[in-house]
Amino acid sequence: MPEIFPAESRGHIMSPEDSGLVWQPGLVVQASKAPYLTWLRNGRKSNVPVPSWLPSLILTFSARDSALFYIHRWRCFVSSVICSACCDGTSCSLIQVESNFLKGFTGVQLVGQISDVCRGGLERAKAALENIGIPVPQRRIIMSLAPADYRKDGSQLDLAFAINLALLISGESGRSTAIPVSRWLFASELSLDGQLRPTRNMISFAIEAATSGMEGMVVSPDSAADLTRMIRHASGPLRTLRILSFRNLREVLTWIFQDSIQDIQAESIEDPPVQTKSRPLSPEPERTDFDDMILNPELEQIAKVVATGLHSLILYGCPGTGKSMFAERIPSLFPRLNPEIHLETLRIHSAAESRIPESLLDGRPPYRAPHHHASPAAVIGVPDAPGETALAHGGLLFLDELPEFRRDILEALREPLETGELRVSRARSKVIWKADMTLVAACNLCPCGWYSSEKRRCSCPTVKILAYRRKLSGPVMDRIDLHINLPEYSGDLRAPFLREERQSGKTIRMQEDVQAARELSHKRNQKFGILYNKHLRATDLAEASGICKETLQDMLDKLTHRGASQRSLIRTVRIARSLADLRLDAVVSGEDIRQAWAWQADVAARQRGDEVLGLI
């Protein structure tokens, strides 16, 4: 036997057949230490007796080699590496699961920053293996999750735990895998009998697997259905990612050891989508449109302006003026999401629930309408899950009864209205949620709702009216683009009940106008690096408006004496730009500026008579 036995290649498993030697207990050391140990073992150049504990076999590896060896009796094993993933917000990291036998008390020990959900996943994996006839040996097993300093959470690691244990057990008996398991990402929850279940963050896992150069993912049938539909609309590395789904753990192991998917329910991107009976966890509300609503020309114009430039809107009015009805129908005018925003929206929704709504998978903008008693965590979000504001990214967030929301929730809307992002910070976690949504809010003018009504008398004292209105702070109101007073309906109140059919075609006509205006604005805004008019920077407004700076300044000078702020002037030009786009005109006119100014907060307040209350 040679004095030093080097490994011939990184991660190579030397067997007795490979080396022609009789294997025996040995020692693995760094290459630089091997000459000293060899000299000490031989004891030929000194009178020092050879220590009895020094083994006769020395294996050497350089510091770059990452193979893990287990030396037990006369065998040498390398633990297999199974890849899964974990998320922190929408940022995702690959997790490498490794296991090994050790001397000591019986049991499986998880090491690394692991949550209780992950620890429970190990027990589910052991039970699933037992139920398919693969008992976990009564020996000490250590299972490491790398990187060790990254906190792991989620039930998607269940499948990786089970496969890693199965490979460790089969490796002891000399059975090898038929596929390179390190090239696949495994993400699925396991039931106790080995059934695969969907988990959250599957979209983020798929993006991370594609960018890391992995061959594909192994997931549950429910998750595969969502991923397949998402990947078919993707591009780049994500388009070539393979998606395989299996019903249970037995089928996964059969595929791993036999490299065959015959008689196994497996799904790949080239095949038709998996047909499942599962439904999204959150039922989708039925989408409505403007065909069943009576609109005057101004309201129709406001709806198209909001859908064209994604401008924020607040509606004031007495009960029954149609505030909620109008707001709920605005999303029917939104075109489908562009690929980049669509993918980011899918990632956010995937972090909130294991199944994604069908309409969102098809590219329709999300619509979120939280109750006014919702908690800050539900509306704003937490590091582990997005709130309603982030879930409305790319779509519409409707806040009905705006003054009834908690003050801290309303004040937290300042940043997403300005930057399109929500920064959620805690002592141990900091996450940035995308929240570039269109805010539509509705509110009454007093607690009883009948202030400024011509049909009923308001019963609220002035003190209560002032307290109610001051719940909406100036900085928040100043960030809302359009302020609209809805008048009370003066027509025949029986008209909605007497109509025999819907006003078919109205919504389609409005959608065509919005689509044409968006196409015009997108071509122009490409040079500014934005998509929508609400993102126009102050320095680009003159060029985007199509008129010279002097003319634009003359138009705005007529408004400054009316108490306009700099932010309100910027909003006025942005809205005027959307009005011109709806006319398919490249130049903003003075009439567009005047109409946009008429929808600002100060003008709407004077129309309501807020001067009498001292609010302006």
C-alpha cells in the first residue's frame, strides 16, 4: 500500500474495485498535512514510537474539494446533494440538503437556521418513507442545509428531505441513481402517506432554478399546472426549464432510480397542462363592467383617464351616488399586464398562496378590495407575506370608506403612491415588496354621509365633521391624482330596474379607446424609460407634452395664483397628457390643462363648500 493515497478527482468515490486495494479505516486530511503524518506514522527518522491511534491509511484532499466522506468500518460514502429553495420576500436562494451517518445516539438531526415548519417537514418525510416501505435505519443521521446562515422556512423542503434520506439509505446498499439529482430542484410538501402537495413561492423557485442553470423542477400536480402556464408566456432561461410533477413520493423515487416516467403521471413543459380538480385558495370575485351602469360623459372620461395613465383616484359623495359601483368597474378597462410586470405580480401572489388565481395567470390585472377593519399587516404586509397593497401590484387597490381605515395604514400609503415600493422592516428581516398599483378610494363627507346632500339633511355637528375629514392627512391626499365629487342621481330612480337589457358595447368601446391611448403613450414613454404617464418625471413633462417649456409655463402660471403646489402642478400635466393620449394627439392643449386642473383637490374642495368648515 502506498504511504499516501490521493483522490484522483474531485468528488470521486473510490471503491475496492477502482483501487485494487483492501479498504480499511483511514484518515482524511488536508494535503499540506499529509507528509508530517506519514513521517509520524512510519517513525523511521526518529526514535518516537508510532502512536497506536494513527491509522495506516491516509486520504488527502485539497481545501477546494467539497466532497463529504463517511468512513465506517471498511467503506467510504459521499452524501448526495439535493437542491430545494427558500424565499425571503420575493428574493429566493437555493438550499442544498446533505445527509450523512455518524456515530452516536439514534435519530435524524437537522443543522442550520431552521424554522419549526421545516422541523415538522423532516417528520413528514420520515413518515412518508416508512409508508412506502423504506424504513429509516436506527442510526444517527445528520442532515445539513446550506447555506447554514440563511434562515430556512416553508414546507417545500419536505420532498428534498425524503429524497435525501432515501439516497443515503440506498447508497449504503450500493444502489445508484439513474439521473443527476443535483441538476433538479425539488419543492413540494408531503403528506404522511407520501402524496405531493402544493406550496407557496413556486414562481420564485422556478425563476431561481432557471437563473441557476438547473435542468428542471419536480413539484406537485397542482403547482405544475400553474408553473406550466406561467412558463409558456416567459422568455429566456425560464422558457427552457422543465417541469415534472408526480402524484406521490413512490413515483418520484421510481423516476430517480430508473430514469423512466412510463406509467407515472409526470408533466413537462412540452406536454399538455396537468388536469387537476383543485381550485385557488381564495375565490375570485366576478369581474363586472360598465355595461350595467349609467355613466355621464365626465365619469366615462375619468374612467378612461385612470385606465390610460394608471392615475390614482378618490371619489367623494353621499351614499348611493355609485362610488363603489364605479370603482369596481374600472379594472374592466385595464389591458393585460406586460410580461415583466406579469412575472413580478405572479411572484408576489405566489408568496401569499399556493394556488394562483386563473385570471392572474392569464395576465389580467389583479383587483384587491380589503375591508376597512383590516389590520396593518393585512394591508401593508409583513416580511414573510405580502399585504393587499403589494398584491395589487400592476392592478387596482380599492379602499372603500377610506376614513374608516386606521390612521397608520393610511399614512403607510405615502411611499407606495410615490415610489411604487413598500419597504417592510423588522429587527431580523427587511423586505421590499413591489406595490406599483392604481389606488382608487371612496369616502363620504361626514359620519352620517349626507353632508352637502340636496335630498336629506346632515345630522352631524361641525366638530364631528371636522374630526371625520381630518382623518385623511394632507400628505396622503396630495399624492392622489384625481379628486372627484359624485353628484346625487337626479334621474328616474326606477331606471335601473326597468331596463330590459344591458348597454352592450359600452365597455368594449371604452376598452378600445384605452388600448389605443396606451399604445401611443408607450411609444412616446420608451425614451423616458417608463411605461405609464403617472411615472413621468418633472424634467420630462415639457418634452412629453409636445409643447415648448415657455408655452407650458404660461399655461401653468394661470394656475399658480389659485394656491397650487408643485406636486399638484406635476399631477395636472400628467393627467393632461393622458387626456391628449385619449384624443390620439401628440400635443397637450390648454383645454387638457384646464380639465386636469378641475379634477385637483383644491377645486373639488371648493365645489363641496369646504371653505365654510375652514378646511381650505
